[in-house]
Amino acid sequence: SYRKGGYHAVRIGDQFAAGRYIAQRKLGWGHFSTVWLAYDTTTSAYVALKIQKSASQFVDAALHEIEILSSIADCASSSNASSNVKFVIQLIDHFKHTGPNGQHLCMVLEFLGDSLLRLIKFSRYKGLPLDRVREICKCILIGLDYLHREHGIIHTDLKPENVLLVSTIDPAKDPVRSETAPILERPEGNINGGVTSLIEKRLKRRARRAVAKISGRKDSMVETGEAPKPDRNIDGVDVRCKIVDFGNACFADKPIAQEIQTRQYRAPEVILEAGYSFSVDMWSFACIAFELATGDMLFTPKVGQGFSEDEDHLALMMELLGKIPRKIATAGAKSKDFFDRHGDLKRIRRLKFWPLNKLLIDRYKFPENDAHEFSEFLLPLLDFAPEKRPTAQQCLQHPWLNCKDSTPT
Ligand code: ADP
Ligand code: MG
């Protein structure tokens, strides 16, 4: 993908925006971009620099993301800004960068820590203690309520990868200057040369050590492929996180795509093509909450003999939540592909019902009380009728979010 129209190759020490930002270390990548830890020489702070691929469809996607993030940032900087903006990633700056592969749109974002997916991995896919789950749920809900009510924005791609923890250590204020001193110059000479690559390696090591301080981890798993180690944030009392990746977000009054959301977090009305609104984010939120608490995805549909992934997905939903009411099942543009006129699946006839409460007790060994309370929290969010799902604002009032963990682990 490092060719014309693709990613921009970055070396540690590379400068952006006329020298304002200096690349320190790769933080991650997606299908559209690579994301770098960069040092902002103007504010003496670390930022995340998202460098988009250069082909026109990626430029368009970045322009869209910048539009959404700018509308949030504009609001955030106004005098009567709600403090709930803190639960959503902030765009600091954006600019164009020309390189050998073309012109790349770049977004400067506040620097954040690990994603919830990494947090789930650190639990060895066993799930987090319920009081942690509650704290994370509160953060996501405040962020969603803010996006939905104050901006009219539907995220449409809520999943554990797209919620990032806030680093508790501020790299700019770290007292050990020698370790955290930013790398300000790019290594000179031919990158493939023996000596230069040694320098490059040393710089990388130094950058990693600096970042280890920042993130509170020994080393970067992405770079070294080491087994995951628990992040310090897990033990912090103030787990705080933010919603990121607005590449697919839309204003509710101007929906763009018909097929939205990552498969496992997709709401039934999207599969049926029955129209959608803010409540699709609430469905995904419930899937995330379940995954945080158990370490497993709530729905993992697969293609089978004689049925599609969509049909398996609908069957899994019904096995957990009961039959989709006929009216809803038959109301979508694609309903006829899956359901007969009675509202029964055409190609999957026998369903094995396994209600959420029982699943939590039988498979995940939840104490009965915890299972009962957690299901009462999740089930309304997984209503097949989108308009019956609680809003983020209503969900924040739910007693489960404020109950005490009965089984401390
Ligand atoms: P894409 O649109 O290409 O999927 P994302 O916005 O999802 O790009 O970013 C790709 C990855 O980069 C994320 O999964 C995450 O690991 C990392 N990342 C993105 N934004 C930040 C940030 N603000 N701070 C730290 N890491 C980030
Ligand atoms: Mg992404």
C-alpha cells in the first residue's frame, strides 16, 4: 500500500506542516491511514498525527471526517461548551502533506492510549470486573449522548477498537526529560545503509523508551510483537476513555451509506435495510458492554450451508432475544430475502433459544444477581424496535451503572 495513492512512508524525525510536527513513533494504522505519535513544536505537546492515503476516495473520506470533527471542535471551543466534549476525540489541526505517493490529508488529534480491544486482550479474553465495565460504559454513554443530542451525529462504527483510553501520564510534563525529550531531527543519509539503519534502530529504541514512559508500559506490542502486558490504566480508579474514528460518522438528517457498522456490532434494522437513526449506536454500545464483561463478542455470525452471514446473524439475535416481531421482520427492503410472510426465517428453521440471563450464568459463570442486573441493563438496548431502545441520556439514568460490584475480583 506504500505506492501512488496509498500510504505516505514516514521515518522517525520527519517534519510536517513546515516543521511544526515531528514524527516520533507509529501508533497504529487503519485501512485509510497510518497514525503517528508526533511532537508539536509550537505547543511542546505530543499529538497523534493521522496521515491519510492519497487516492481521491481517501481524500474525500478524510474531508468528511474533518468536517465532522471540526463541527465538534468548533462547539468545544465556544464559551458555553459542554464538558461532555471530553468524551470524544478532539481535532487540533489539519493540513496537506505532499510526498512521493501524492498529496495526503493529515489530521492532528489529541494523543490517546490503548483501545478497549487491547484492554479486552489484556484480560486474556476473560472480561473485566463489572465495576470497570460500568465506568467505561458511563464514559461511552456520555460521549454518545453528547454526539447525538448536541450535534445530531450518528457514529455508525462503534466497536472496541474505536474507543481509546486516556493516557494518565502527560508526556509533556514528565519530569525525566532525558527519556522523554522529543526526537527533533531526522536521521541523515541512506535509510538502507548499514550505519544509518543502526542509527535508525537506536532512535527507534529511544523513541520506544520515551513512549513506554508515556503509556506506562514496558514496550510497544505493535512494534515488537510481544505478549500483551496489563496497562496501568486497568488499575487506575479513573478509567477514562474517548470515542474516536469519525470516518464513517454522519449527521442523522443526512445519512450517507446504507450498509453501516462493523458486522458484529450491526443493528438488525441495518441488515434488513429498514432505515436507521441514533439507536444503531445504542445497539453497538450494548454489544461492547457485553464484550467488556465477558471477553467474547455478543454475536459472531458466519456463512453456513444454505444460509448467508446476514441470516445467521438474524438467527443468533433471535436465539438470544426471542423472535423478531413479524411487523419488524417484514418491514425492510431486504426482508423478503430472509423471512417468509409469517416472519419466520426461510432458510434457518430451528432456533435454539438461550436467553441472555441464562447465557451469563451458564457460560460465563456470573452470580445470579449480577447476571440478572446486567441483563436488565442490556436487554432494552437490544430491542428489535429501534424507537423503543433507550437513548444514551436515558441509559445514563439506569440503576445498573451505579450499583456496587457484589463480587470484587
Ligand atoms: P482509520 O480511519 O484508517 O481506521 P483510525 O482513526 O481508526 O484510522 O486510526 C487507526 C489506529 O491508530 C487506531 O486503531 C489506533 O490504534 C491509532 N490511533 C488513532 N487515533 C489515535 C489517537 N488519537 N491516539 C493514539 N492512537 C490513535
Ligand atoms: Mg479505524
